Amino acid sequence: MKLRTYIVEDNATIRENLIAALEELAEVESVGIAETEFEGTDWLTRHTTQWDIAIVDLFLRQGSGLGVLAACSQRLPHQKIVVLSNYATPDVRTRCAQLGVDAVFDKSNEIDALVDYCIDFSAERKSTKLNRSAGS
């Protein structure tokens, strides 16, 4: 089962390349995209059982990824929120941690780490499901 991923990113080129890379390398299925804080917040909070991981940029066409992160603070226990930003400074990482973000990746040099994170999360989810079904 593929990891259902929702992406909040306003740059179409980055978004399309990210989706293609994740689908090819990490068994990820894109379930939707947003370019603004409102679109991302609205979809993620209305479709609470339809995503496993949200990848959020901080600087959007309208609003901020920080608003999306805050809106998802009450997500389901198995869901992950990660930030992918050009501004992954120590201060930004601290603020993201305060908002309950699971990981922060820098767009310029940590895309491979994001792919690895998705691969690991997908493997963890499969293992958890196998353990549950074996215990039945």
C-alpha cells in the first residue's frame, strides 16, 4: 500500500518534480496538492483519514505553511507532517518542532533525506500493519 501524500507547495515545478521523485523512489501516491494556506488547511482538516503524510512549504502564494502546520496539530497518531523549505534555519526548525512537525528538510540539499524519510515511514507502516494482522 502506497503512502498517501498531500503536498502544500506553490511552485509548480518543484511540486511536480517532488511528486515524480517520491512516486518513483518511495512508493508514494499523491492524493492532492495546495498552493495556499487556506487550500492546504481546508483539505487536510476535512479529509482527516485520507492522508498519511503532508509535505508543507512555509512560504506560499497566499498565507503561510505555519498556519497549515498549526491546523494539523490534532492529526491522527499515524499521520506525519514534514516541512520542505528553502529556509530550514535553526530558528525555523525550532518553531516547526513547537508546532509538532515530525521533520524539516531543506529544499536545496536535503531532498534525498526526505525521500529516505518517506521510504522509512512507508516500511514502518507496512510492518505495523503486518504485526496487527499476524496478531489477529
